[in-house]
Amino acid sequence: MTYLVESTKTMNSGPRRSRLGTVLSLLWADKFATFAALFLLLLMIACLVGPLLVGDAAGGINFAGRNAPPQLEKGFLYILGGDNLGRSLLARIVVGAQTTMGVAVAAVVTSVVTGALLGLVAGYRGGLVSDVIMRLTDMIMSFPSLLTALVVLYVLGPSVANLVIVLAITRIPVYLRTTRAEVMEARSRVFVTAAIAMGASPARVLFRHIVPIVLPTLLTIAAVDFAAVIITESGLSFLGLGIQAPDFTWGSMVATGRNYIASAWWLSFWPGLAITLTALSLNILASWLRIVTDPQQRWRLEGGRKDD
Amino acid sequence: MRFFKRSLFTLLSMAGLLLLVFFLSRMTGDPSYLFLPLDASPADREAFSRLHGFDDPIYLQFGRYVVDLLHLDFGRSLSQQRSAMDIALEAFPHTLKLASTALAIAFAGAILCGSLAARKPGGVVDRLISVFSLTGASTPDFWVAIILVLIFAVSLGWLPTSGVGGPAYWVLPLFVLALRPFGLLGQVVRGSMIGALSSPYVKTAYAKGASQTKIVFVHALRNSMLPVITVAGDLAANLLNGAVIVETVFGWPGIGRLMIDAIMQRDFAVIQASILVTACAILILNILLDIAYVVLDPRVRHA
């Protein structure tokens, strides 16, 4: 196994570097996408090492810094001000990033995997199984996701795990429908018919021949969806059925700050801005990805040469 | 046939939804703890349960619920002591007015901005509009609502913070509710308009000397509306998500806030009635969108 990994590495090292170079130059060509990528990189670093660096400043109570306005005198930690218990807002945003991202990643991964598997089955098998799966999907989609989430969370009780499950359930239909549509299209292609004729098992046909075709589409949707999940999660936390104290996400920080909005606007403003910037970066990168993977539009990023 | 099949499936989905809601809402706990004083005796609680039929086995409760539904009796609200359907139908027009105006604004704005952006992909106008619509699609609505209240209601005092009334009360809720649909629709219009503008029939129109405004808004727009209408259907269901938030922040007496309050108060009948009303509204909307599809696309009409 190690040998195998090693050998593919050496085999690909030449072309891969130049491919990375191409990707980077395509990224550089779109300045918005460059900024978005840099912001997300910064965010990833904050999620990984943030709690180690400023974890102490995000907990505890410090009445001296209660609702402290944004300032420079108290050191860089209070550059965005302090919250209702005097904790540094900057530190709390950095630490909160981990929970916010963690919930979103878990929800998106769960919904992509579940949706893709069900979509593969529905698209490949067809018939009654497909009908039942599709009607269930219609049922989920025909009702506002936030209300479904609210009812389920109210019954199950708000916890991180339940939040992930609820968010995943509301997003599954998108992946399921896309996968099913693409599988049905791919199933009729010659190479799939050939594989079936040569005696490949359904599992082999699906995972070896069909999944590689569906995967890029799913990943592009996931990037946009990731932004939507962050916003939905923060909305649920805002309504009081999301993350509960002492855990906190950016959404619950906005909700807490709402009570102090007239006297201390910074409590709500910065975490909300963090949500906006993250979602915006993801959306910008997703639209960049669409251009890069579309041969008809790619020239726009390749030195502006246009041949009509 | 397609229409008939679709309506049948939607009715089935609605039945499934009501089934789910019935059992889920009864799992949220005993309503007697919310409606009777804390020091009520166990006998009082029992009497309360018996009065409202909560002490029967759940299958009996469900059977009674279905029979009542067939008689168009949707139960009584525990907290307001009147028909749950009346309460839901009273709240619904408030949401309908708000949501349809917001959707119309988002639609008009998205078509205008998306078409302008698509005229020169990659140009200055396109970049500006793209960034603006992407930002619209990326902002959490409750945050925008709070910040706008802070600026325009608390600091400047130009607009009321919440409530229902004259035009001034409509400005902030409408803006917040229209923002995300505008952003999402704007992207879709732009994409499909770029596709339509590079098609042969548009080149023909240019060749015969039609003006650019006419080409964009007459020739290309009609064809690029199809994906927009598909997205608009999903969007309308999601608009109710926004309505829940907007109605909560701005104290709008619509169905979203009614449902949240009912969930919190374990007012089962009101939850069920308002879900039924919402589901019916979405069903009607989907039928309207199907009709719009047929009007716009002759291929569907003749299929």
C-alpha cells in the first residue's frame, strides 16, 4: 500500500507541479478569487491553531472589559471590542470559527455522502425504489427547510449532533437529485454498457465508472452549499434552537449581541461580518471553479485571448 | 397528465407531512406543563389532558384527528381558545403580501441586473453586479436585519423598528427578504442570458439590425427565463425560511412567526393548521409555475 502511494507520487510529481502552477495562475488571474482563497486559507489556519493561540481570552469573565468598544489601547485582542462578559471579540471569533466550520463541514459531508449514495441507487436501479426515494425527496423539498429544522430540533433537543443531522437532512435532496440525473445519463453511455456486457458487478460499474463522472458536479454544488449551510446554522442559532452555551458559533454570537444592539453594535456586527465574508469567499471561489472547468469560458482567465 | 400526476404526488407529500408533524409535535412534551400553573395538582393536569383528549392512546388521537380533518375541522388553539385554522388564515395574508412583494422586487431586480451584466461578460458592469449579487446571496438575513434596524431605525430614526402599518413599515422587511433571492436569481439570469446571447438567433437579430435593448429584453430574455423559473420554484419555498427570520426580527404577524410561537407553546392544532396552509400555498405556487413553463416553452406545450 505504502509502495503504491509512493509510486503514484513519483509518477505524478512532474505533471502535478505544473498543474498546480496552472491552477495558481488561473487563480491569480481573477483577483476576487485570489482574495477569497487567501481569506479561506486564513480561516483554515484560525480553525486549526486559533484555540491554542487565543483560547484563554475567549473564555472566562472579565468585567473590566464589559462591552468594551473597539479600540487599540487595550492591546490587539480588543481591536474589535469586548462582549457582554468582557471577553475579547477577536478571540471569540477565531475560536468560534472552529465550531462554525466544524458543524458546516460535518453537515455538508454527511449530506453529500448520503445524497450521492441514495442518488446512485435511485438512478441505477430505477423502478419502485427510485420512486419511493424521489417522493421522499419531494416531501423534504416541498417544505421550508428552516421550519422542518425547527420542529425536529425542538423535538430532539438542540445539540451539535442533532444540528448536523437536521442541516444534512435539509440539504440531501440537492445531491440526490443531481446524482440521480447524472447517473441516468451516464448509464446509457457506451463505456458503461461495455462494462456491464463484460460482466462488471453493479458496485464496480457505479464506483469505478460512474462516480468519477458525477463527483466534480457534486463538489461544485458542495462549495455553494457550504455557504448556505453556514447561513442556515447561524439562523437556527439566532432563533435559539442551534448551538447552546457554553458552545458558541458566529450565529449564536450575533443572537447574543442583539440584546445590546442599541448600546454596543460591535457585539453583533463582527461575527455577522465573519459569516458574510466566509460565505462570500466560498461563493466567489465556486463561481471561479465553474469558469475554470467550463472550456467555453476558461479563456477569460488565460490571458484574455479571445477568438470568435 | 403530468399536471395530474404532480398534484397527486403533492397531495401525498402533504399527507406524509401532516403525519410526521402529528407525531413529532406530540413528542415535544406534555402541554399541561405550559398551560397550567406550576403548582397545579396531578388531578388538575389529568383533567386538562382528558379535556383535550391527550390521555387517549396516540393511535386514537390520530384517528380522531384524521376524521376531524375530513370534516374540515382543524382543531382549536390551546393558547387562544379559538379555531386553529382561523388563526392560521388570519396570519397567512400578512406573509403572502410580504413574500410576494419581495419576490416581485427580487425578480425584477435580478432580470434587470442579470441582463445588464450579461451584455459584456467580464466587463466593469458585470464585475460590479456580480460582486453585489454574490454579496446579497452570502449575507445572513437576520444580521442584515439587525444592522439595518440599528442604522435606519435606532440611529437615524427614519424608519420604525418593527410592527405593521404604512409604507415606512414595509421598507426594511422587504429589503431584507428580497436580498438573498435577488442575489441567487441574478446569478442565474446572468448565466442563462450569456448562453442565450451567444446563440445563432441572436446573431441573426443583430444582422437584421434590431437594437441591442430589443435583442436583450425581447429576444434573449424569453429563452433565458426557463432556468430562472425552475430556480424560482425552489426559491419560493425558501422564501418562507427568510419570512420566519424577518417576521421574528420585525414583529410581523405572519405565518412564520405564528409557527415559531406555536412550536414554543406546544400548540399542536396551530402547528398543524399553519403547516397545512403553507403546504397548500406551495402546491398552488408550483401549479402556477408549471403553467408559466407551458406559456414560455412551446416544447413543453406540445409534449
